[in-house]
Amino acid sequence: MNTAIRKIIHIDMDAFYASVEQRDHPDLRGKPVAVGGSKARGVVAAASYEARKFGVHSALASRIAVQKCPQLIFVKPRFEVYSAVSRQIREIFYRYTDLVEPLSLDEAYLDVTENKVGMPSASIIAKEIKASILAETGLTASAGVSFNKFLAKIASDLNKPNGFTLVTPDKADALVASLPIEKFHGIGKVTAAKMQQLGINTGAELRERPEEELIKLFGKTGQYYYRIARVQDDRPVQPHRLRKSIGSERTFEVDLIQEEDLLERLQFLAQEVAEDMVRLQTAAKTVTVKLKYFDFTLQTRSKTLLSYLNSADALFTVARDLLRTPALPLYPVRLLGISVSNLLSAHDQPAVRQLTFDF
């Protein structure tokens, strides 16, 4: 068995959409910027660091964002530009390794244990990548370096923006033990709140709980929590993940009931899912809309099409029809999601050639 320690880098662009807008529009630099929405309606797709200081973040309703930051400047998203910049950044990654696992347009894992430049130091590679991204795109990225994916992801978030953090094996246990539970990658807000109610506030307190107890409390995911508390993560970087579905969902701070509000969120989600389809060079025949109501009742509505779709507009049209069929939600909605399945692989060349990607 190969026991060599992996060298994993996680690169995460800093406030990616907003930073691209500030780069391309110098008058926006140093100002609180929200990509998406408007002062009267819509939802924030991304926020600059100047806006984040006021509590503005992605998926926040625009009207609430304005309440938090009255001087907020709204900018229409340009997803075709973000996709182009993302491709630039990915080409930089491939100079060092083919083991690149993109998670979205603005972040990816890289395995540089063995790399194209024959460099033994993952830290030097990460710093070179950051410097190349800045020189070639004018944007900053944060990098985390460690011996597994979980730690690399945690590390990249520790010193944002323009950060670099190395977590070596001798430092990992102490870092995870001191980490607030809400900072754990893979533990969302709802789960974090449940853990805090159970007296689990840090990695050290999570580590005290037996695996059987965590599985009983959180199902199969409890095993994952047990392992990451002990810095155990043997997942490889997967450059060609076989995807069965692609989706995006949001839980709202205030339950939604008006059709206009639901459609605004739905359009945002359709754009996110379409971006992922473009990135993965795929298309889908089945669209599913997920609704979770105020009382946590869950409902899904699906439709399988005769032909493949891959554009945000086409996806939104189908999702809108599903939202309205058989009727608009009668109860307040706390979560809304879109997913696509029955995917077409990029390796199915004759069919893919017929696709037009709108980015």
C-alpha cells in the first residue's frame, strides 16, 4: 500500500464575481459591490469584501442587503466573463498537474504530490499559482496546502483575502481541535446549530463523541464528522468525476410566499446550475424543483424533456413551469432548489457537438 503523504492545494478566488467587476470597472474599487439583483428586488449573487463588512453575502435578498448597507452598488452579472476568466485560471493549474478537480468557477483542488515541474514543495507551487493568477488576470486568490482535501479547504479560508496557509501533519490535530464547528467544511448552518445545542462547539468537542453516537444523531454523515474531527480524509482529487446530477439550492432567512420573490430566486439558481453544466461540458434532460415549506415538509416536482438543455434561460423556463404546476406553492417556502439529471457526457461527441453553451 502506498503510504506517501499527499500534497493537496485548494485554490479559492477572493470574492470572484465582485472582484472581476471591480477589476473591469475601476470606479467600483474600494466600494461595497453586489453582483446581481437591484435595490428594489432580486438576490445577491456575490458581494465584495467591502460589502461583506456590512453583512452582505451571496443569496441574500437585495432589499435586505440594502438595509444592511445603504450605499451598496448593484452590478448586473456577466457570467460569460466569469467563465472566461475561470478558464484562464484553470490553464494555470494545468501547468503544474493534470489532477485538478474544479468545484465551481472560482475554486478547485489540485494534487501536486507528483507534478509537471518536478517541484517537491507544494507551498512554492501554491505561491507561484497565486502570483500567476494575479499577473495574468489581475485577481487575487487564497490558497490552502495540506495532506488531504478537508484540511486544504479549511486552510484556504483561514486568511482571506489573498491568503496562504500551510497545515502540516504536526499542526493538523491542534488546528482542527480549536476550529469552531461552523467553520468545518461539510457542516452547514442547520447542522452546526444542532451540534451547538448538543454542546459541540469546537473540533475538540466533536472529537469526544463516539462514532456510533454521531451516526445515530446525523445518519451516515455522522461517520464523516467522526473522521474529519480526527483529520482523516482519504478522498482523492478526482479530475473526471462521474456526475449523476447537478444542483443548487438555498435556504432563506425569511420564508417566501410571493411568486415574484420565488421566481427571482429560481432564476438565480438556474444560472448557477447552468454554469456548472457549461463547466462540466454536459447537458440534461430531467429538471427537478425542490421545495421545503415553513413546516419542513419537502416536495419535489420533476420533468423529463424530449431533448437536452444546457442554457440558463431554458432551465429557468422549465423550472418556472414546474413551480406553477399543478399550482404555485400555497405555503411559505423556506428552501428552494433546482437540480438536473439524466446528463449527457462530454464524451458523447456526436451529441455534444450539437450543443450551444450560452456563456
